[in-house]
Amino acid sequence: MGDSQGGEALSLTTQKSLDAIYVDFLSDAAQYRHYHGGGRKQLLARAVGLHKKKNLTICDISAGLGRDAFVLASLGAHVTMIERSPIIAALLQDGWLRAQAVDWIRELDWKFIHLDSQQYLQSLTESQRPQVIYFDPMFPERKKSALVKKEMRILREIVGDDEDSPALLTLALQTAQQRVVVKRPRLAESLPGQAPSFSLEGQASRFDIYLTA
């Protein structure tokens, strides 16, 4: 861990060619996605149902660097981010706190909790169950994509693969009021267990939607 752009950053001493990563919701890329990402018509918003209802309660149970959660919150959802890795959680909290300096971001309804997702979901009462649970599990590395994203390489070194994904999906299906959305590589198989109700495909990713209502 170190300091970058006024915030916490993470790099691998074994991978000198990789730049450090950090969470910056104020970056040009984040702002561009906010203003030009397609609004509630974009694939992510349609997958969770924001194209039909703006103020959904959404729990992102694998928040990571928080990018999708930030988009969902900026589109009007009430978002809870859950991250169990203490290192990634520290980066996420640092970026979230710095983003509060911006008026319109400070007005968003999103919060961060450092906790294991299974523990969090099991602790919810009936009235606390979110309408939507969003899940972007770390998937097994493919050789063709090993060098595509520096963030993915660093995150994998820190958190590894989410081997408990099937169990977490089962718990999410029991908890979400309306739907569970699982983000997958476009050509990857769905998670073991219940088959998705339907899927939405993008150029690189796919969203498997499980209706629970």
C-alpha cells in the first residue's frame, strides 16, 4: 500500500511493470462513464432493473473497486457495497471518503461495509432484504486475457478466485426480494446451480439475471 493522487494505492512488488491501482471516483474515466455511459439505458442499469424503477435498493456483495456500485448509485439506486478483503476494502473506503468532497456525489445514497458477504446476508432481517443483489465474482484466469487489465492481475494476487461463488449465489437467491444479477465474462458458463431466468450480453461481459420475486 502507498499513496497516489492524494489517496491510498496498491502495487505488487513482484510485478514491477504494473502501475499501482487506487480507487478514484473523481477520475476522468469515472466522470466520463457517469455523463456518457448511457444512463439508465446502459446494460448494467437494465440488468438490475433501473430502466424501470429508479430508487431500487441494491446490495453489491463483491464491491471490489466500486465502479459498478458508483454507477448504480449515480443512477438513483440506494446502494450498499460489501467487500471482505481488508486490503481492497481499505482502497475502496479511501476512494469513497475522498469522493464525499464533491457535492453531487455526497448526495448519493451509497454506503460501504467491510464484511464477508455471506455473514452480511445472513444477518439481514426480513425488512432489510435488498430488492436486488449484484454479484461480480472473481473468475478463473484465462491465458488470453491475463495481460488485459492490470487491476485484475493485482486483485487476483490479493483475493484469489471466489471459490464460494455457488454457495454465495444460493444465499443471494434466498435473500433478494426481486432479482440477483451475476456479472460474467461473455463466453463463460453460468455459475453452478440454478439456471438464470435470462441474460443480457455486452461486448465483453454478460449479466445473468435470476428473478426471485
